[in-house]
Amino acid sequence: MGMRVWVRGLVAGAMAVGVVGAGGFAGADSGGPEADLAYHGSVSLDRGRIDLRVTPRNHGPSAVADATVRLTWSAPLAARQQLPDGCARLGARVVVCRTGALAADGVGEQLGLRMRLRGMPAEVTLEIGTVWSGGVVDRNRGNDQQRVLVLDTGDAYYF
């Protein structure tokens, strides 16, 4: 599938989540296969520049064919961003990225994003959460939703 088609599908799926609500996809109790998604990594802020590393993990018991993680910032992002393949911008403060396939009890590929904020805020809050999990039910939503306060120190904050 071409990247342009995939991004359109990703954006359409993420927009549907905005209408339905995050629980409509990743947290729904559909009786289907179950997985436990989690995200760990680090983020730093230095004079409006963000360096973010996120590693998705699936604690199982079922594999996930693909998932989408939403990254929401408390401050607006600069107008121009160079995002890696598999990521798309949704509005002034939101980026979504696909995780790729996640084996049961497996670790996915690390997502690396370098972005700029509009201006140079002294701090920013990052919210991370699954927005789509390919029909797999995640009953433990506590570890796939993170909220990280990042100060403009250049130091890495781990989650």
C-alpha cells in the first residue's frame, strides 16, 4: 500500500476515534483477541526543539497486526515538521504514528521524532496513548496512556 493511501487511512481512522472516542477502538470490550500495549521511552526539550523516542511493547497474550499511537502536546507544534514514515500530523498539537506489528510479549521498533514547537515554552506536557489497536482489546489501559511533563532543560525525561 502506498504511503499516501496509508496516511489517508491513518488520518481517517484517527478522525473517527475523535468522533467515537478513544475507548471505541483500543479499549472496547468486543470479545475479540486481547493484548496489553505499553509505551516507554524518553523525551527532551531544548529551546523549542523536541527529541522523542518511543518504544511500543505488547505484553500479550495476542499479537497485534498494527496499532496507532497518538502524541498530544500542550503547546502547538511549529508549522513545518519533518516526520518519519508512518507518522502524520493531526492539527496544531497532535501527531499519530503507526507501531507496526507487535508480537505477543514482544517489543516493536522504536519511533524517533525530532520536532519543533511554536516558540520556546519553558515546559510542555506530552500525552501518549493508543488510538487504534487493529481490533485487539486492551483491558489494561493504564500502561498505554502516559503523561509526561518536560522542562526546557535539554535533559531527557523517561516514561
